[in-house]
Amino acid sequence: MARPEGKAPAHARSLLGAFQGLGRILQRIPRAMAATGFFAWLAVIWFVSSRPAPSLERGGPFDEILANLAHAPEYGVLVLWLALALPRRDGWPSLGARAVTGILLVAVLYAVLDEYHQSFTPHRDASAFDVLTDFVGASGTLSCIVTTGGPRASSQELLKRLVLGFFACILAASLATFGPDAWPDAAWL
């Protein structure tokens, strides 16, 4: 039976359908190009952390939380590039436990390296809470990728992971903002 003009099936209008559609588009990127995108994104992160931090005098703590929250999508994009560079099975990155662990390990090691690098930049410092925000952003993104391409994928599960990931990122960014003041003797926070 033909569908009425302009009407998409219900599953195509769902959150999962939207993410799977985006995933299919991204899967058109050849793995070698995705690896290049990954290394280019590493360079972008490195460059940004080489620049002095922008002044946040206007908005107070809210602007500081937003600035710290930027770490989450930055590392979310990083793991997306890594996932796209992996071998694919049934049109989706092959994301078994070893691959997920490897991706998260790469993300956290680069976060630590970047924070160390950033400690040499004027008006910036290294922060364990920034590494936490990086990790939360990376793991939240990876969780959504795994869910979207998994055998038990559902809009409800994806929405749950998106909401939990979002609030976990806000919590980590808030810790990065207020944690150093709460523990002034711990310079590494």
C-alpha cells in the first residue's frame, strides 16, 4: 500500500529513527577519512587548549558552567570520529566491549595529556574535573552510539541515555566549576 505523500512511517519520525538516519549518513564517510577526522579533531582540541581562556566576567557561574560543559561535546565528537574509523558490521561500527573500552581509554588518555598541555598555557590550568567532564561526554556519546546501532535499540532507551548523559555532563561541568573552590588545597582539581 502506498504511503500518502509527505507522510513518513512512525518509526522514521522517532528519535531512534532520526539517530539511525544520521548514523547511516555518517557511515558514508570512509573509515580512512574518519581516522583523518579523528586526528584533525585531536589537533583542534590541542589548538583550542593552547589559547588563553576567554574572559567570563559578564555572566558569573552560569557562564563558567557553560565553558566547562564545552568539554563534553568536544570529547563526544572525538569518540564519534573514533567509532566511525572502526570496522563496521551490518552498516554500523563494530562496538564490542573491547572496542568501547579502547575508545574510552583513548579519550581519557588524551584528556589527561591535553590538560597537562593546557597547564603551560597562560590563564589556564590542568583540572581533574575537566578530565571527568571529557570522560562523561565521551562515554555518554558512545553509549548513545552503541544503543542506536544495538540489537535492542529503542527510542525510549536512547532518550533515557541522552537525558542521563546530559545531566551527567552538567554535573561534571558543575564540579569543574565549583570543585576547585570547595577544595582550595587541591591544586589539581
